[in-house]
Amino acid sequence: MPFANRTDCFPLDWSADFPADSPVSSPSDLLLDPPASSPVDEVFWRREAQRIHWQRPFRQVMALEQGGPHCRWFEGGATNLCYNAVDRHLPLRGGQTALICCDRQGAERRISYAELHREVVAMAWILQRQGVLAGDRVLLCLPVMPPALFAMLACARLGAIHVVVSAQLSAAALAERIDLSQPRLLILEDKINRALLQEGLAPPAVRRIIVGDGGLEAMRYAGGAGDREAGELPGDGELGYRRLRAAYNNEPIPCRWLPAEAPSQLLFTSGTTGTPKGVVRDTGGYAVALCASLPHIFHTGENEVFFTTADIGWVTGHSYLVWAPLLAGFTTLVVTGGGTNTPGRRWWQLIARHSVTRLLTVPGAMRLARMQSETLDPPLTSLRAVYLAGEPLDAKTRQWLEQGAGVPVYDHYWQTESGWPILAGQGGALRPVMDRRVSIVDEQTGRPAATGMLVLHDHLGPGGMQTLWGHDDEFVARYWHHDGEGWRYLTQDRARRDEHGGITIQGRMDDTMNIGGKRLSTAEVEHAALTVPGVAEAAAVGIAHPLLGQMVQLYIVTAPEVPAARHADMRRCLAAVIVARCGRHGRPRSVIFLDSLPKTFSGKIIRRFLRRP
Ligand code: WTA
């Protein structure tokens, strides 16, 4: 079935096409147009593709589907992400540490590749017993903790699609994402499950596996102390992870060989409307791109230890806390409760203690660290480089870090949609990485310009967004433009090119804000504000903030009957509602009451006027 024609996203029953352990055959001989002049560096990608195991070789590096912009990478090939990240390392690296886990209480535990394999197979067994099939979505709402990684890997093992939602989001935001992705199964931290129940938002027909949030000591198999098995019986549809894990009978669960283009993940991000967008990513392209990105963009060698501080519900967490380090057979730090908001001594100690070689974090965390203390202490002798992604990197923070850590500091520009970096650079100016082809075009004319929108040529690269879950029309309409020569992917970021070809990113051109590296749409905040009684109109804009880059400033027009005396109350209520629906980073810096909002003749809010200080 051609990709773009599906009505329900990916209804394919992979299990029928690819029974476990059987020789693979392609689901259909696809309607593919070979590109006229290749928009990809075939030689480069063929070579890079050798970094992973293919159960069946691919026929073509990249093929546009019916002229594009949909495309398939490594078409005809069959592989499995979990096999590449775990099983294939066993002969040589079984005893090597895969995960270094640190819990909130300070307990630490190392998990070797052999142990990881056992845990992942056990998790796959659990999922299978709950009826999870290839193509099903499994939604995880867990903080960074070992069972979250086991579950992501187990999904990939079975061909199920993992949907990881940040545990920092509210119950309402989680419920919305459950509704949008229609998962077969939920895996939730105990605390989050309680919040869902309290607000009456737990979907009655979907089973929930509950993972306790106890420390590693209490966790045997990194399961949970919070399974409530002592006194309380699990509620309706609830299963305790620890108990399920204890019942595992050592049955081997093989990896299911999947077509390269089988979706491996669905990851929600903020778009320009109030509804989150589900970015769908493939299997083979993602594996190859991540493996290639390590030597080419991160300059890695052998035996690296990665510390990616991101939440696993964010793209950086997916790609560089979980998948890339494991695909390459490296070691990755799994620090529970160590989130991007709490840098400083604990991080430096972790780096020193575990001989971390690569630190990947957001500029905001480093700005905070700089304000907390002038020096990086203890000395970080193991560190080889620091990478920052997610928001603009200011020169002062970059220099502080270069001097303090004494290692190269790289700025990486990318997006949830791209899955891995698009541009990278040292010292301020960015350049396209690997086979990325970009240009800057004038917003109005679409012609090349020194300042304008950054666009990618022809495709998003392997492992880039394949479509938006359930909204394929929007995927084409919102992100792609054909300029007569080829498809251009619109990043929605304004960029400037200097005389030497170096690129600087100036910020989003659409209605999304970037708060401490977290993307939030103005519409999401406004929708939340409009639920507060007495609010007639709401406009959110991002205003500059020294630490977070941006913060929300909220403008409110109240209903006529609301007296000014109620404004203080409303401010408190607005903050609470927005934090609950959009997360902590959505908390408005200030709420300003106006008689009316500035609007165009067509009734659109002119945010430019509101953004003025
Ligand atoms: C912004 C994050 C400046 C940009 C990995 C982009 C950046 C959005 C940089 C994507 C950077 C990301 N310099 N701005 N190095 N990296 N951005 O999807 O506006 O959470 O479009 O992915 O963050 O945010 P997302």
C-alpha cells in the first residue's frame, strides 16, 4: 500500500507480513519513482548503512513516493532496532556496561548489555502477554528510569510503536496524547497513574502497567516498590510491573524483522495549533542516521560514555540518551530526577565519577550552572566534548564552558521532526552536517536570500519525520513546498548566512515559543487560559528571558462583568491552569489585562505589537 494513501496511519499488520524469525519478504512491490537526479549521496549512505545489521539487504537508498515529499529510506531492507541496540552486542560486549543508573536517592547500579538483554526480553514478554502486536502503540509516561528504556527497546523488539510522553506533563496533557495515539497499553509511573485516576482521565478500556517510583535499592530488576502489592489491590485494569517481571518464565522472545520503513516511534511536539503533533519516525533510516551521526557529528571513537541530560519524552532523550549510544554499543547514563532544570555540582560529580566522555544538554542548563558557580568542579578530565541543542547558544555561556571544561563545545541545531542534528558548529556559526543540503529563502518570494527561512532540500534525511500521526495532509501542507526544482522542507526558523557561509539561527517564524529548550505553542497556552472563568480573550507571546531564552507573557481581555478587583485572583488561577495543562515551563512571567487585543482586519492577533517590551 502506498505510504500516503493510508487512511488510518499505518494500519498494516506487520505480524502477518513478517512472522517472527521467518525469512523476510517485502509487503508489496511498492509504487516508487526512482528520483531523476539523486537528491542523496548514495555512496555515503550505502557506506553508513553498513554500520547496522540488515536481516535482508535494502534495494535502494532513498526513493520518493509518487514524486514526494514522502519518501522511503533503505527500501526493501529488513532490520530491527532492538536487535541492533542490544542483541548484536552480546558476543563482544555482553559484560560491558550499557546503562549506568542513578536514582533520586543517590543509589547507583550498572546494567551490562547481557543484563539489559534479559530485562528487555522480559519486558517484551510482558507486552506480548498483554496482547501488544507489531504496529500497536504503547504509550509510556515515565521519568528517565531503567524500565522506560527496557520498554522502548521491548516495543522495538516486537515491532510496536513507542509513544513516550514526558512525565513532567500534566494528567490532562497526557490524556490528550492517549486519545490522539490510541495505544494498546499504557506504562505509567505510580504517581502519574494516581493523577490520571484522580482527575477521572484514565481510559477505561486500556490496561495500565504501573511502575513504582522507589529507589534502585527497592527496585530489583529496576521494577517498582510502588506496585502497591502490600495492602492495596491494584485497581481496575492496573498491573504492577514488579509482579509481572517476577512472573517472567525465561521464555526467549525473538526480534521481529521489520521493513526499514516500519514506524518505530510516535513523538509528540508542539505545532502552531493547540493540538500536539505526532511525529512518526521509521526504523532502518533512524538506525543508520543515528549510527552515522556519532562519528560524523559527535566525533566519537570507541568506548564512549554518554550523559544526555534531556527527558526521554523529548527527541534528544530518544535519540541520544537511548538509541544512538546503545546502537553504537556505548554506555549511557540514566539519571532519574536529574532533569535539565537541576545542573550544577551533581552533574559534574556524575561526569567525574563515571568517566563521562560526552555531555549533551541544553544551553539554558549551562546558563544556570554559570550563574550558580564560576568554576566547574571537580575537574572533568574524562570529558571530550559538550554538545548543546534546543535553543540558541549565547557566546558568553559557550566561552565559559569552553574555558571551564577545557573541551570543544558544539552547538547543534535540529528539531523533533529531523530526529538528529541538521546544522552543527563551534564558535558561533553553524554548517550543515553530513549529507544535509540547506538554503535560506526569502519568506515572500521563496528565492535564495541572506536572511530568511531555513529550508532543507528534497527530504529530511533518514530517520526524519515520515508523516504526522493521523494528519498526513497537514504533514504535506504545513511542512513542504515545491519550488519547481524540488521539495523544500520548511523549518519555520529564521536564519542568516554570513559571508563565509556560516549560519546563525534567529528563532521561530511561526507561533511557537522556545522556553528553556522546550517548544510550546502560543495556541496551547491560550486554549488553557480561555478555560478560566471570566477570560474573554487571551494572547500569549514569548518574551526574552535571560535564563530560559523565552518565557510566556500573557495578555487577557476579561468579560465585561469582571471587576478589576478580581484580576489578582485570576492571575493565580491562570498560572495554575496553564501549568497544569502545558507544564511548568508554560507558567506566564506576567499577565497583563487589556481592554482589547491588537488585530488585523481579518481578525488575527498581531503578536508583533504584543511582543514589544
Ligand atoms: C530551536 C530540539 C537555535 C529551533 C532538538 C527549532 C535552536 C526548535 C537550536 C526545535 C540551536 C533547536 N540554536 N535554536 N542550536 N536547536 N533550536 O523540536 O527553533 O524541541 O525549530 O527539538 O528549537 O525544538 P525541538
